[in-house]
Amino acid sequence: QVQLVESGGGLVQAGGSLRLSCAVLGSGKVFGTVTMVWYRQAPGKQREFVAHVSTSGTTRYADFAKGRFTISRDAAKHTIDLQMGRLEPDETAGYYCYRPNGFWDWGQGTQVPVPP
């Protein structure tokens, strides 16, 4: 029943910024009780962890994201947002949100091309 819908992607120049959003549709009151994570998967590469936000708003980041990316949750909108800055071409990827150890279906992701 829960549907994950990522949005906000699009072409961004190297060094630029972008804000992604993950709508957790149908989560209702459950939204505030689940930890959520952003992942990314570059073409031909394995999926990698980007950022994590707990139920309390506590955050954790991959080393490459520290100081450049910010993950947050909006309780009113039931979204998990990812603000990204100083993007580089090797960060071109599809970006996805998901619940750790969850059974929800993955969303389609949102694409972020960063041309050289």
C-alpha cells in the first residue's frame, strides 16, 4: 500500500545544487515511526548508501556526502528530502529512497545527470 515516489531530479551542471524529495504515500501515522535512507545507483554500478535519517531527525551520511548533502524529514508532507550541493559528474545516478529492512516496493527513482 505504501508507495515511494522520488522527484526533483534533473540535469545539473558540475558544482551545482539540487533538492530531491521522496514522498512516502499511504504511510499515514506510520511515517513518523520509520527510519528512511537515500541511495543512489550510477549506470553500470552497484547501489550505494547516501544518507540516513532517523525518526527523531538524527542524520548519518556517507563520507562523500558529508558537508555537501543534507537529509531531512517533513512530518506534515510525509516526505524525505535530500539537499545536494557541489555535485560532480561521477555522481550522475538514479537516486532512490527506501526503508531499511523494509518490505515496501522500491520507487522508480529520480535521475540526476551531471555532465562534465
